Amino acid sequence: MAKMNVLLPDDLQSWTDTRVAEGGYGSGADYVRELVRRDREYAEKLAALQAAIEDGLASGVSERDPFEYLEELRGRLRSADAA
């Protein structure tokens, strides 16, 4: 495991100490690790969303009636819920 030393301004250190004292984290390092994990998950989800948007844009325009397609999707959801 790599080691990193981080200097925090007083207000951020106070915030971190408060979060640890509230019992959600064992230490300030645990809190920072959790924040980094969440940031990584967010970045991965954002990249996946961007890729899906780009795929959608590249796929062109559908000739299907959007309301008919929406009803088809709703029917699939109803079938899945009934199963």
C-alpha cells in the first residue's frame, strides 16, 4: 500500500475530525480513502454515461414512433415485474 501525506487547511481538518468523531470513520485517513473511492466510482459512472451518450449519437435517428417504442418498453417492464 502506498503512503501519502496530505496537509489540510484548518477548516478542512476540523471538518474531517468532526466526521471521525461522529463515528462514521475510524480515522481521518479512513475518511479520505472513502472520499477517493467515491470520486473514482463517480468518474467511472460518468465515463460510462458519456460512452452511452456517444453510442446513442452515433447510432443515428430512429424511424420508429417514439410513443410506440415507449409503450413497448413499458410492456416489457410490466412483464418483468409480473415474473
